Amino acid sequence: MGRPAKHFRDSTGKEIHGLALRSDGRFYAIRARNKTFGKDPIQAIRKFRQWEAKQGKLTAQLVDSEPWDLPEDAGPRLREWKDNLPNGNDIIHSLPTDMLWEYFAAQLHERPQWVADRTGIEQIGYLSELKPPPPSLKVEKIAELYGDKINCGDKEKRRSLSAWNEFIKIMRKQDSIKTLADIQSWHVEAYHSWVHSQFGTVWTAKTIKRRFGNIRGQLRYALKRCADRDQVRRVLDLTAFFEAPKDHNGTNPQPISVDDFSKLLEASRQTPTVDGDLWYCLLLMSLNFCFYPIDLAGLKPEHIDLKNGTMVYRRKKTGVMRVGVFWARTLKALKTYQAKHPHALDTIFGNYNRGKYSSLA
């Protein structure tokens, strides 16, 4: 009958019962010699285990010289099976496939290389080199990072902080949220629905758009400043659908009439103080260049060419370049104001206390 087949041993020296190696380098099943599994040992073990599973059972080699302590999370069926095993050296026991994989799953926590050798799945052995993920960023940290932004005014910081705190408050009504990892799509959707419910009664479409922009802006800024970029990017992606409602009613600005504006100009000219010259010039320049008050407050002498009657000014908020030509009476009003009320400020307009003009900003 010849010599009995010699069971193959894996890289750790453990015997793979039922698997043998031919003289031509091919692995085969001892109880089905025509069944081969190739020449690669790791792949051969894996294919052999899969083939055994299809036969209705897997074998587990349990010897007295090997530790056989079940972990705490092992299932009750596996515990009962183990308790009924007879003692002895080199005893081969068979058990159902699901029970053996249940044992392997429990062993993954303690000795992944051991499981890799016995399952023939080499990648499992690499689990021992994995490091636990770093703790996720606390949600309050996003606002703190934005608060440290250098080129950001106090007003914008307060507005952004309020929007972020409100974002977290509404989501926490759904679940306990402490870190970015806790934020899920349904939390963000709940906030989005709540914001839209305020439309028309509490907030305008513009306010909602600004609020959404504040939240996404803080997340984009955090991408540059924090270590937990994956979670920040994930939450930013969750907010990608933020969209303010459409205001179909439109706006009704009720613009001032020419006669009323002329009356304002005339009233400002009749005031025999610095305020009269100031307001007359401000009203004309705001109309001449379509300036907001914040633009007038930031206007500096280098932005104005009095000789050629031109203005070139980059708006601080948007960075957009503004270019304009003075009307004759606007240029005259500015020259009159500067001649009567000189000051040493770096901006063109100053109030009666010689401070920067900011009452309308």
C-alpha cells in the first residue's frame, strides 16, 4: 500500500491535517488525491480550507501542547463543544464550519497570525500591526479653530460661532454628539429641515444662506488646521446638500426718490459743523460710487486721485476691485471737506472726535 501521506506543516511548524505535498510541488487532499491546490503554500492552505468547507465540515487540530482557552466572547455552542472533548495527544476533532469560524473570529483579537496560518489568509496576520485610530475631534474644537483665524473680524467670528453652536444644538436633540465621528447624515438632515422651518417667520433666505455658509466655511478652515482631516472632510461632505430656500416673493426696496435725496443733500449742507460737510460728502460719494458705509469707512487717500478725479479701491470683504470717476460736485465736496477739516488719520473720513468714521459701518 506504500507509505502513508505526510501531512503538510505551515510556516510555524503546525500540521495541516489532510493536506499533503506531492513530489512535483503541488499540494493535494489526502482523502481525495485527485484534488490539488496549486504550488503556493499559503494559497493552497486557503483553497484546502474552502474545499473542506464545501464537503460539509472543517477540521480543527487541538493538541494538549497548544493553548486551548476560549476567549470571553466565544459563543455558547463552541463552549459546549469544547467542554465535551476527550483528552489526549494529537487527537483530531471535527466541528461544523460556523463553529470553527466563530472560534477564529474570537482569536483575531489575541493572535491574528495564528488565525492567518490556519485559514491560509495571509492578510489576517497583518492585523497585529494595525494601530488604533486617533480620537476624533470634539465638535467644539471647530469653532475654537475658526476663532483663532487671523484675517477675520470679531463680528464675523461671533456670527460663525453662533451658527456652529446652533448646528450642534439642533443635532444633539437627535442623539448625544461629542465628536465629529458621532455626526451622521440624519443629524445633518434634521438641522437642515429645522432651518428651513424658520424661513418666512424668523429668517430670510439670505440669512439662511449665510448660516449654511458659516458652517461649511468653518469646516473648510478646519481642514487646514487640524489632524482629524478625514472626519472633517466627511462632515463637510454631509453638508454638501445645504441650500437656502428660494424667496419667490422677491424684495421691495422702495428706493428713495430723487426729490427726497435732494432734500437730504440740502439739509446736510445747511449744518454749519464738520458733520454737515461730512454727511454731504458721504451722501454724494455713496451715490456716485454705489458705496456701502463700510466702503466709505475704509477709503484711504491712496485710493483717490484728486487731480484726475478717479477712484480705485479694493473692497475688503470680497476683494473685488472698484473703479470709478468722480462727478464734478462730488469731487468739489470732497476737496471742501478735506480743506476745512484736516486730520492725521490714515482714512479719508473722520468724525468730530478725530476718530475713524464708523457710525454707519
